[in-house]
Amino acid sequence: MTLEASVAKVDLTPEGPVPLAGYVTRKDRLSERVRDRIFARALFLQSNDARACIVSIDLLTMHRKLYDDIHVQIARRGVTGLQCLIHCTHTHSSVGGYWDSPPAIAFCGKFRSEIYDRIVSGTAEAVVRAASDPEPTSFASASTLVPGYNENRRDPATGPVDPEMVVAEVRRNRDGRKLAALVNFAGHPVIAAEKELHALSADYPGALCARLEKDCEVALYLNGAVGGTSIAFPEHMRDIDQHMEFVSEGLLQGFDRAASALRSGDFKKNPALVNQVSFLDAQSDQTLAFPESWVIANRLAGPLAAWLGRYLRRAVESGPVRFHNLRIGDLVLFGHPTDTGVSIGLELKRRARQAGFKRAMVVSHCNEYIGYMHLPADYDLSPAWGDAFMVIYENLMSMLGHGAGDRVMAHEAERLGELARP
């Protein structure tokens, strides 16, 4: 059967001053202006008996109750049995107030039911509209390197970086026009938060999508392995508009470079479509604030760090954790409920190629959130003192413990084997 697809985009921008999500503040960080609007974007796909919907929302992160309530609304509006991959671009300047949990309130501001309801309703509307009228399409993916636009924030001098951008296009069969664009690249969207703390903004993912949507109906940004990964911050760029232009233009050039390599023969009308949701037991090992080699510091702070890790884990989510993988032809997408570390992202891409896939998208902040996740060796990094804060922060926010990376790699290896079957 031919791949059928459709898209939709719904404006979620709230009225008036609202709490912004991203940074811990003593009082709510209220918006003073709307720099750019925030959206829920949806791409619906179906082929044979398989259906999938990729959703990208300009929010800090997703949580389980929000994910579940969105699906309840989708079903109530007549689209049943659809498991959406719901990704948040991780902008640190979007609306907050949508997570009613004590540690989350510290990052997102006090809970406001009207904000929560708007996100649920608007996202469900985007999915239902996208699923209402799919048409025959073709799909292709490509990739390129975009060096200089992200960096390792745990170890800027020698830490690993993934400069790869993976893109995909969906084109209508009837006229060959571009219906949707997908972009996967890694970098924390904190430009607006660092340069205009009280501006509501979708940050560089929103700026890039706005530019891409001049040439397609909907563009979805899927943020990559952002654990330990910053977007480029040239020291001389103090102006928010200049900085946003620099990053969005550089990434747009990367997209154009990758997409220009696509030929008509690369677009497949009937690529294999597999929508796979799996669960991993959320066992947690002890969390250390500092690298293991910092023996005295861990001895002094270890009990507090372990308690904090367990508290965050219980307060944020409980029970098995949802992982979401998609196969679209020779592209595989790993959807994680974490700030996935760059080392994990690079290793998953390597394993995907070994399994026969041409490309892989590793996507953080999907469906729920359970903190940072690195490989065990990354937690023993001994940073320079100037970089120690970010290492300590990410270590403490690894709510599944420092052994989770290995458990997830084993879990994903099994899923990858299943996805690679003809």
C-alpha cells in the first residue's frame, strides 16, 4: 500500500503574562512579551495496517499525565488506537505551568489549569486534523554534517559532539510538492532564556521551522541527544536576534545541503512503516553528584545526592518508562523520555547502521520525562572547575541512576533487531 500522510499545526500561544519553563527560580518567571508564537505540529502516517503520528510541541518537556490526557482527547474526537510519539523541542522559554508536581513546579512555575487544558486540547486538535485526510505521498531521508553549531557542555575541550543533522521530506504524489520536513539535530534551546529571560519564545527550533515552512506546509524539529550538548554560543553575539539568526540560518543551510542531495529515485511510495512502543523497568541505582574519582566530595555529599535522586524519581514519574521507536523505510527513530547523552546517541546511530538502516534519528524528550541519561563512563568525567556545575547538575538529574545508559542500550538493541526485520 502507498504511504499516506497529512499534517496539521495548531497555535498554543497563551494570552497575557504566563510562567515560563526552563530555569529554577524562586518566584514564577513570568513572560513580559511574546517574541515568537509556540505551536503543536503533527505528521500523520499510515501504510497497510500501520499508523503513526509524530508530534513536535514548542515546550520544555513532556510528562506522562499530559501524554495520557492528550491521547484521551484524541480518542474522544474519534481517532482511536493511535499511539503518537509526542516530542517537545526543549525550548527553555516556552509556557510553563502545565506540570503539577513539586520538583517540576520549580522548573515550570505554578500549575495553571487553563494552560494545561490549552496544551491538551490544541495538541489533540493537531493530531485529529492531521489524521482526518491523509493522501498518497513519498518519503526520503538524508543527512549532512553541520559542524560548529553545537558543543559538549560537560567537557568543552575534549568531550564528544554529534554534528550530524538528519532530515526527511514527505512529498505529495499528485504534484510532487513538499508536505512536511523533519529535522533532527542536537542542542539545548536556551538562546532566548539566556538573552531575554522574560520573553516567551520557541527559541531556535521555532525560528528554523518558520523558515522551513516557507517551502512546506509543516516542519517538525526533533531535538537530538541533548544530554551534555549545548547549541553554539559565540561570545561576541550578545544580541538575541543576531544569535537566533546565526543558528537558524546555519541549520537551514545544513537542511538545504542535505535535502539537495535527494533525487526523485530516493523518494519511496511504500516504505516500511513500524510504530513500536516498549517499556523499561524504572529501577534506579545510587546517584552520585560528583565523578567517582572525587572520593571525599562524594563521601560528604553522597547520601544527600542519593536521597535527591530517589525523591526526583518518585515525584516525577513512577512505574515502567515508555520508549518509542519508529521505522520509516531505511530510517529508524529512537524516541527517549530523557535528556539522552551524546555518547548514547552516537552509539545508537552506529548500531542502527550495523543493523542495515541508512540513518537514525535519536530524539530526546518524548512522551514523558525521567531526567538525564549518559553511559556509565561519562559520569566519571572530571571536568575543569569552570565546567563542573553542568556535570554536577546532569549527574544529579539522572533519575534512573548512573547505570541506566547500559540498560537502555541493551533494551534498544532488542528493539532494533525487531525493527530491522523485513
